[in-house]
Amino acid sequence: MRHSKLVPEVNAGSMADIAFLLLIFFLVTATISSDEGINRILPKDCPTGDCNATIAEHNILRIIINNNDEVMIEDEIISINELKDITKNFIDNNGKNTCDYCNGLKASDASDNPKQAVVSLQNGKNTTYKQFVAVQNELTKAYYELRNNYSLKVFNKLPEKLSKEELMQVKEAYPFILSEAETK
């Protein structure tokens, strides 16, 4: 009679079920980050009515991000921290004294009215995405602060508390006119 050692066997049938349950648990409980972009609404075909009209040079704020990620306004290098205030002063300038809600300096080389102010943004081919987004954030902050001040002044409310009609009035007072020209 042979005495053979009995080797215990492990039932592996339920291992697959356990692995499957763990996989489902991971998929259900894990948070998967979603990519986010820049929140912009594309304009209608021609928001101003006459898209072939000539824009006066003093109504255009030219911002260029060069290949070294330097921010330039009118060929002068500025820091990213200065961009918001420069943009606000340009938009809220009230050059021809046609804006009764503007608080600008009435400089002759800045916009006549927020409705006529155009921010032109160009970037180099080697501009980093991080710098591009940083510039977009500063421009958005400038418009947000101008709109916030307007809503407090006119409606005595923060923009979050405005009705749809009031919010439309705020956006009409300070329209976000951004021209992203082709890369040079």
C-alpha cells in the first residue's frame, strides 16, 4: 500500500468572483477626473451687426504672449500680475465720455466705451498652455470685476443674485469682446 502525501487543493473558482467584485467596487467608488477647458461661449455670426466695420486703433488692446511666455502689451513686456488692472483701465476708460457708468481715466489711447473695447490676444507657436490659460484667467478676472462693480452700483446686488434680465444688462454693459488672432 502506497502512502502518498495528500496535497490540499484550493478552490480557485470563487477567486474570479472576488476579483470581479473588487473591480466593480473600485469602478463605482473611484472618482475619475474629467478634463476641463476654458469656459467660453462662441459668439454668433456677427455680434456687433457690422462685422466689416473698421475698429478704431485706440479701441483695441493688443496682448501678445511670445514664444518665451512673456506677456506683451503694445510691444512692452509686462508681468502677468499687471494684466488684469491694465485690461480693466482700458475697457472702463470712457474715452469720449459716452459711458455714464464708466469710471475710467478718459485717456485718448484707450477705449471709448466698454461696448467698443476689443481685447486682441495673440500667442506664439511655442507659448505654453499654462501661460495661455493664465492670461485668459486674468482677462476673465478683469471683466468679472467690472461686471461685479456695475451690478453693485446699478442693482445693489452681486451678480450671483441677479435675475436673468439684470444679468443680461450687466453683460451688455461690459461685453466680453475677445479676438484670438492667428498665431504669427
